[in-house]
Amino acid sequence: MRQSLVSRGSLRLFLAFFAIYVLWGSTYLAIRVAVSAVPPLFAAGVRFAIAGTALFLWVRLRGGAAPTRLEWRNLAILATLMFLIAYSGLFWAEQTVPSGVASLIVATVPMWTAVLEICVFKRQRMQWTLVAVIALGVAGVAVLALDRRVTGVNAFACLAILASDLAWSLGTVLTTRLALPSSKMLGAGAQMMIGGGMLLICSLAIGEMPPWPHVSMATAAAIAYLIVAGSLIAFTAYQWLLTQLPATKVTSYAYVNPVVALAIGHWLGGEAINAKTIVGSIMILASTVALLRGRTYLTRFPNEQSQASARLPGQVESA
């Protein structure tokens, strides 16, 4: 009986890590497929509006308390930073930037979070070792962004992803200072729901729709995959893992996702990988590992959660 329970628990852990390692890593290619036919803000808005509403209603029906007026305001602030700005930049950039490269640039979130913590919020002291680690990651981004054979000479799109990272990092830091719902799942659902609505409104405002785009089966499947696998299954697995294991183990997805995204983008998406891609990848991943493993303030870790108790200041944005 005990052996059966152990094996069942091991299977749950395996499936949960598979979700945050592979499913989250594969969402970058799904985004690339989605925005190849559907306008980027509209695609992101549909994804998060549906996933967020479903998650929010599910928690409310299970007895979760509704957010207060103050909590709704704070959730709207975080949704603006971490969904409207962050994901509009990522979805727009993936129209030209390969999914594997996009995932690597997203992996620099801990660097910008550290910079904000030190230079803006004055919560940490500057150390030369930290400067060197951040410089290594920035250099890795430069190697990728300036490799015209891979990024299609669109360095501006790479800069858009960096701007998204900065917005996500700011939201991550602010999460520790704002009053938010006690239920992580309810707060996450509300934040996704608000952010998805903002994205849809902006999509209409800038003229993405109409006309209605031609949605192929592949595009529809990609968006459905982002909603179900990326925003519901993997996120729920992540929340569960945080209750079972130390956060430092769970947040290892931050440096596994880019490797998975590169491999899937290459094998399934036909994206090129050359020497510069490998060098830039190693530099960014080394910097990310050093930041997440070596700094005491990097002990809380995004995907789509919005509570201080569930987010690590160095947390990496998940697609």
C-alpha cells in the first residue's frame, strides 16, 4: 500500500515537472504559429481572457472570496504590466523572432529584476559579482540580437522582448508591495482575465480587427494549446509543485524552458541553430542559473500568478 502511494506521488511529480518544463517550453513555438495568422494582441487577448475567466470562475465556485476594491485596483496595475505590456511585446516580436531565441531573451527577466531591486527600489546592495553575472546575460542577448542569420535582422523585435521583460520584472517587484487576494489561483485568474480584456481592447483600438483573419486548424490548435496547456494545466501544476517542494527546485523551469523551446523550435518549427545561437544561449542560461541559485533575494518565483507569496522576485516570465 505504501509503495503504491509512493509510486503514485512520484508519477504526479513527474507529470507536474513535465508540464512546467515541456509544456511551458513548447508554448513559445505555439505563439509563433498563432501570430503567423492572427494579429498578436488579439491572439494574446483571446488566450488570457478565456484562461483567466475560466480559472477565476472555477476558484469562485469553489468558495474563493471575491477581491476587494483595493485588490481589484492592484490586480489591474499588475495586469497592465505583466499581461498588456509584457505579452503584447512578446507576441508581436514572435512574428519575426524565432521562438527559441525569444525564450532565451525572456530568460533575462531575473537580470532586470535584480537591476530594479538594486537601482530603483534600493532593496539590495550592488555587488561586483552580480554586475558580472548581469553583464554576461546582456552580452548573450547581444550575441543573439545581432545574429542576422537567425533573427531576420530584426533587432528591434528583440528590444521589444526586452521591454516586455522589464515590464514583467517591475510587476514582479511590485507584487511584494501590493495588497492582493489571499488565494493565489483566484488572483492569478483575475489578473489574466483583466489583462486579456486589456489586450482585446487595445487590439480593437489599433485596428487589428476587423477584418477577421483566416484561422487555419493549425492556428486554432495553437491558441487552444496556449489556453489549456500553457495557462491552465502547466500553471496549475506549478502551483501544486510549490506546495510539495522547495521553490528553488520548482523554479528550475526558468533555465529548462529555453532549452526545450530551442529544441522544439528547431525540430518542429525548422528554426536555425548555429554557433552564435549556442554561444548566446550558454551565456544567458549561465547568467540565469547564477542569479536564481546564488542570490538570497531570488527565492520567490511568473507564470501567470500575481501574489507575493507565490512569485519570486527573479521569476522568469513563462510564455
